[in-house]
Amino acid sequence: MAAAHAVPARSSGRSVPSGPSDRVSEARALWSAEIEAPALEKSPERLPQFETLGGIPVDRLYGPGASPNEDPGYPGQFPYTRGIHPTMYRGRLWSMRMFSGFGTPEQTNSRFHYLLAHGESGLSIAFDDPTLYGIDADDPEALGEVGKCGVNVASVEDMRRLLHGIPLDRVTTSMTINGPANIVWGMYILAAEAARIPKGSLGGTTQNDILKEYIAQKEFLYPPKPALRLVTDTIEYATRGMARWNPISISGYHIREAGSTAAQELAFTLADGIAYVEAAVERGLPVDEFAPRLSFFFNSHNDFFEEIAKFRAARRVWAETMRDRFHAKKPRSMWLRFHTQTAGCSCTAQQPELNIVRTTVQALAGVLGGTQSLHTNSYDEAIQLPTEDAARIALRTQQIIAHESGVAQAADPFGGSYYVEWLTDRLAEEARRYFDRIDEMGGVVAGIERGFFQREIQEASFRYQRAVESGEKKVVGVNAYALDEPVKVPRLRISEEARRSQSRRLKALRERRSDRKWASSLDRLKKVAATESENTMPALLDALRARATLGEIVRAFQDVYGSYRERSTY
């Protein structure tokens, strides 16, 4: 610490020490009087109040003393504000995953091979709506939706076609699936088994975050409590036999896409994580056995500094929560490892090429915030599923950031920034305040049942939309700098042939399977599901081996648990 300097005391003539904070205050006051005030008088600021995208007021200038955390610590050191690895990207770049899926398994398999050939380092599978809702392709409810917003998968055979020729013991896979995540994960395990790859060699992540479905995305199949039980089954199954697999990716991405603020995304995501840890501990799993395999998934939106601060705050708050609330001992149990996707809701159909710029800014925030994995949205995201060219540009965006921008050379390059440290503190404080409110109402499930999260997000979304419509917040190409020209982008169209093809395959599968084994396996699954805590994964895998389809297994669970209709939150 620098030595204090003596200055004359006005009252007594004696010399008294003046500390660094006194000198900073004096310098700030002098700057304000001699430089700031005349400048403001000559040229007033553009707005009466500046704030982040999430509504946090932003002062004109930040300096020493803005944050009580004058020393943010070091990367690889608790509470990991500056990153979970000491050297960050100097040792290993983030995984570049392009979210991909459309049409039939064969069509998506071709896209996977294309992306891997162009430098993608991990797969990220997008499933269509029928798959996400646990509906087979030949179900009347699937009409018009098969393969339209992702790939259709309804059986183990479909999964094998989807992954054909991909070395699953060397390529990690992320699967964005929630309601029927346990079933689709089972298909993946059996597809690897058919390729003679042991399940212990499989690396990847199942999103499997059912709580945020009730909060934001609404693709739920069962009531919250039994749905949480099925997630806990997957955590237990992975902990005891699949050490390289992340059984859940606790996801704030869809909370943000639904209209939340950055602070709400941070708080609600970590609150969901707390609920999963509580459920696993209640099952009897030691926290240090399963916590190292928990992962997270965040949105990266337009406010560059708010997003960087959000990621830094998330690591700090999660590490402190795991240590203080759950008494974790292993450092890896306290790490917040996360995947980032740029904000799909920020992409515009107007002047869609501008989305390349938005995505670049958002991707930079994710990298500077210390993400372990990144997906960059394609510029045609607001119009359609991405074309190959659009997906390639999105991937090249990451590669330029990694290899040309220089941002990967230093760990946490914004660490120590007065503004970023203050904003990190502010977001961490807002998250903890939300934790207190959630605890008071009895936890996440109780909050879902009361509509708490839904109302908070609806109100934030309404405030933002009103600001855009009034012109208070400008969106380039939409309510500012608009063009009255038709949108011209290459189109990717998915025909109804995908549904016809998948339906024919399901019919053939049902004709050649053993009805006795199929019926017996589903009966066994229902009996296990009806128990208090017997793990459902072994019985589920047996049902898949007996050629039960996705929709049939979902209906078996619904026979036991029922379905769910959320309460109105207006």
C-alpha cells in the first residue's frame, strides 16, 4: 500500500496523514469543478438518465472506490469471478458449437459433417417441436411441424441415423431437450452402444432443465414435482456411470429470450441450480460427487458491459453458494462452467445482415466474460432455420474473434475496470435479493406454482417493448435507420416429406418389434415411475431397447404423473 503524504491541517497547523481515498476525492472534486461542469454547461448530455439494457442506472464516471471489491482476485481462484481456469484461453479456446437441426436425421447428419469439416469443435443438436413436446411424427398433433424448427427424432433408430459416422467418443455433443430429455439421452446412450462405444466414454451435455420450462419456454410434459424427480434420476445415473457427461445445463438462455432482464436471468438461473442441488442432496448424493458435472447456459445480449459483468457475477455467486449453502469442498464443485448463445430475440428480420454485427458484439461479451462454449446465431435467424452459408458466417465470426482479435490473449482483460467491477457487484447483489424472495415463498417450485417468475418476466418484457415502440430505445433497422426495401436472403425450406418419411419409419418399427417385450417394458417403467425414488433410467433404457417410441414413453410417464396446465399470471 502506498505511504500516506503529510499535508497541512487548516485548523491547527499540524501535519496529518492524507490517505489515497482522500486524494482521489480531492482529484475527483477538482476535475468535476474545472472540467466536467464547464463541459456539461457547454454541451448537455443526450439523455437525462443512462441505464443498462436491464434498467440499472449508470453514472457518468466510475473510479476508485466504486466497488468494495478493489481486488477482484485472480483467475482460477475462489470465488472465480475472473474465470475458473488460471490461463483461460491461452491454454484452450472455448468450444465452438453451432446449434443445428432440421428435417430428417439424415439431413441434419449431413449438416453436422459439414460444420465439423469447417472447424466446429462440438455438436449442438436442435430438435423440432414434436420431439420437444414428446410427440411422435405420425401423431396428428405433429402435422405441419415435423423437422421445421429442428431435427425429428422419435426412436433409437432415428438417433443412430442422426449420429452416423460421428466418433462419439471424441466429439462432445450438446442436446437442447428438456421435457423428454431423459428419453432422448437414453436414445443417445443406446446409439453409442450400437457403435460399440461404452457410455463411460461419452462426453457432452443434456440441457434437461425442466424448471425453466415452467418459468419461460413452456415445453413441459408433467407437473413440476415429478418432472424434477426425473431430472434427479438423470443426475444420479450420470454421477454413477458417466463421468464425462453433464446431465443438466441449467439454462438462463430461454428466460432471457422470454423477456427478462440480465439480473433476472442471472438470479432465476442460479435459483434453479440451487433447486437441482437440493433435490440431488435429498436423494442422498454427496454434493462433491455430482456438482462438478453441473453446467449452465446463458444468453449474451446487446449491452456489452452488462453481459460481461453478468457472467463474472454468476461465477462469484455460484461459488459462494456452493461453499456456504451446500458446504462443497472440491474446487470443481464450486466452478460455474457455462455455454453461451448470442441473443436470438435481438435478431431482426429487417436488414438481417445487421445481425452479423449484433452477434459479433454479443459473442465478444461471452468470450470476455469467460465462457467455456459458444454458439453464434446466424444472420437469418429471425426469418428461418439457417442456411449453410449463414451458419458458416456465424462460425467464422467466432474463429475471427479467437484468432484475429487478440481478446483471447489475456485472462479476464476487463478485471479491475472500475465500471465492470461495480456492475459485477450490482448484479450479484440483485441476484441475492431475488434468492431471499424465492426462499421466503418456499423455493423455486412454489414460486412457479404461484406464478412469481412468470410475472416478473412479463413485466420486464412489457417495459422493454413499450420503450421500443415509443422510440425511447432504438433498434437499428426497426425503429431507427429503417429501409423501405424487401428483405432478400436465400431461403431454406423444409417440405412435408420429412413427416411422411418419419411416419413410414415409425410404422415399420412398430410392425417388426415384439409386442410382448414392448408392452412388458412399458409396464415395468410405469411401476418404477410410481415409486418414491427408484431410478427410472434403467427401465427407460429397457423400453427403448424394446423399440418403444418417444411418444409412447411420454404417455407411460403421463399415465403415472398426469399432465400439467399452468395457472394464469395476468
